[in-house]
Amino acid sequence: MPTTTDPHAAAGDGTAAAVPAIRFENVEKRFGDNVVLKDLNFEVAKGDRVTLIGPSGSGKTTILRLVMTLESLSDGYIYIDGEPLTHELRDGKRVARSEKAQKQIRKRIGMVFQQFNLFPNMTVLENIIEAPVHVLGQSKAEATKRAMELLESVGLPGKANAHPLQLSGGQQQRVAIARALAMDPDILLLDEVTSALDPEIVGEVLGILRHIAETTDITMLIVTHEMQFARDVSNRVMMFDGGRVVEEATPDVMFTNPQHERTQAFLHAVLGSGDGHIGTH
Amino acid sequence: MNGLWDWDAAWAVLPELLLAFVQVTLIVTVLSTAIAAVLGLFIAILRMSVPKPIAAVITFIGDFIRMTPIVVQLLFAYWTFLTIEPLTIGIVVFGIHYSTYMAEVYRAGIDSVPKGQWEATTALSMSKRRAWTAVIVPQALRATVPALGNYAISMFKDTPFLLTIGVVEMVRAGLTFGGNNFRYMEAITLAGVIFLLASYPTSLLISRLEKRLAYNY
């Protein structure tokens, strides 16, 4: 077995900078008899912005959900900063980690959902300060101050006391982004965050995410159908098909000169152009 | 003197009925509803939080309580706990009996909260306890208030069963008056009218509350 299954050795010997933020090792995910991910191995370095592309049903969203522990792993291991997330190899056996251990790691991971998933029974402000106060133990005043700054940065300074359902979809998604950022995550998972939005407001949400990508060093794992966004924000693109990575490249290479025929066919289909290229603006 | 309806008798029995209404019927309804509402929620959450075999046992006990008549339960508890006040027995039995119905209502309400809400609590690392109290239960309650209110009214109308264990609730008070004065008609009719006057406005209140809850996010 590779020595990398012992994360503490890697983290403890001064090479912490080289430890990837996320590492999948022989990950398998089945829903009943349906194998969604099979023997999946990949790494995301700290500060990386990785976009997962591929046809629906290829397992992209499942990857994010596994990292967020919203789905349980069928086999294999996921490491966050070198630390096993849900299962670890102990005395040659694959054992589940305690809920407490998982929670410690989960705190460093944030997620923005396609359907926003704001709490409709709370105001915008309450949504944002809920976890900082009750999970991180910040004071209400401290959390509120930060929440106000975040609302300002997502362009909704006046909406603190509004209820989520009084807001438009785009506004709700911006609140959801602020809510995720309020936890100061090391890793941010973006799951088709613009898919439920009207086309004309997709841009405002992507603009905010682009700004976050430019001004922070948060590691981002992104599932999106917005190829232009993938190109602008990410430094790596992974093409998925049938639960496997079929091609991996920088966005420039991926979108202008894809090697694998599945990638070529997919990009051709989603971009609707003859040669699979997207324009540079 | 022996007409079908005697106003003098009606006026004579009314204070006794109202007294029994306030001292027993109302108190039992309020306290038993409170017990049923809290215990029902506790049962619903417990059943969703424990391993399946234990949940099955809880479900079985709940089914058992719901599938046996409340009169049988009242008499059973009365003859089992002879040293306890009948009124107290009545309050507890009504509370437990209706908690099993309310648990079902809560369960439906909890199921109606979208899965994404749970996922958001996980993504924010919220504790299970906090997820329940701050996110799931408040949303579930909105859907359940009308049904819970209707069970409270239903319980209110079941309170005459208390006469089987010797509690002098409104109907028992009426029957006693009837026995003493040989005028049953006025007592029973007025008891019915008092039930109606109390439950009808309450049901209107519940449907208003239902409408308010539906739009008030």
C-alpha cells in the first residue's frame, strides 16, 4: 500500500505545503447497483480552482457531495489537508471516522447549492450568522459585523433583515455565498450555482464568485455548465465521463485543444460551435 | 310543568355547567394539549433519530395506543393507579393518547421540510440538535399548526369520556343536575351548546392562523 494512506506522516514532516487540500484515493460510490464513481483518484492542491465538467450523470455533483459528507463513501478514502475525512485505514482495515472527527474537518469546507437552500424561517442576517455563532462560537456582534461586510461584498447591503423568499433567485444565491464565506472555509464547493437562475442574472452571481477567486486563496471545486466561467476562474479543468476522469488540463488547453474524443464531443455539444473553442474576451 | 323545555331549569343548570367547564373541561383540554404537543414532538424526533429496531418499537407502542379506545385507557389507568386523582389521570391519559396522533402530524411536517435544508445544516457544520431546533422544527411546525389545532378541538370534545372515571366534567355535572331535578334535556342541550360555542371560534382561529403562517415568511 502507498505510504500516503498515513496522513500524519505527510502532515508532520514539514512538507505540509505539498499536502493537497483534497485527495481522492480509490473512491467508489454506488447507489444500489448503480456505480457512479469507480476507483477514482485525483488531487486538488491548496488554492487550486478546479472545475469539473462532463455530461449529467457523470458523477461530478456526487464528488462535491462526498467532500461535503452529504453522501457516504462506498469504498476508498477522501483526505482533506491530508486528514482522512470519513474513513481511515487503521491496522489494515477501512474504518469509519467518528462524527466528531468528521465535523472538525467539515468546518473548513463550505458549499453553495444549486437550489440555494437558505433557511426560510430566518432573516438573511440570521442565515449568515447562524453557523459562525453556534458552530464557531463567535459573538453575535462579531458575526453580525462580518455578515454586514459580506452582504456589502455580494452587493446586498440593505437586505440583512429581509426574508429569503422575499428575494430574487440571484439575490438568494448571493446570500448563500455570503453564508458559506462567513465560515471562512479553506475549501469552497460550488454545485451548479447558476443552474437555477434566470439567464440574465447568472452574470451577477458569477461576477461575485470571480471576485472571490481573485481576492482570496480559497480552494475551489466547481461543477458548472458555464464554460466561460470555468475558463475565467479555474486553473484546472477535469472532464468526467462514466465516473472517471477522462481528461485533465488547464482551461486554455481544455477549451482550445481537447485531446480526448469524449471531451471534444462534450464541448462541441455544450458550446454549440464547430470546433469546440470558446472565444476569449 | 313537564314541557319539553323549561327555561327555569336551563337557567338553574347553566352556572353549574359553566363551573364544570372552567374547572375541568378547559383545564384538561389546555394541559392535555400541552402534554400531547410536547410529547408528540419528542416522539416524532426520537423515532427519526434512533436505530430502526428501536423506532419500530416506538411506532408499535404508538399504534397500540391509537388503536385502543380512550375510554378503555381511562378506565385502565383509573383502576391501575387508584391512589392518583381521577382528574390527574384524565389529563395524563388524554395527553399521552393524543400525543400519538400529534407525533404522526409532526412526522408529516418534518418530512415536508426539503432535503436541501438538512444538507445546508450539514454544510454549515451545525449540530444535529441545532439543526432540529433552529431549522427543521420551526419549518415543520408551520405545516402542522392546523392539524394540531384540530386535534386539540377533537380532544376538547372527547372530555365527556372523563365521566367514566368519576370526574365531574360538564356532562357529568349536567347529568347530576338532571338526576336531582328530573330535567335532563336542558342540561344536555346546554352542554352541547357550550361545546359548540367554544370549539367553533377556535376552529376559525386555527384557519386564520393557517393562512397567516402560509404567507408570513
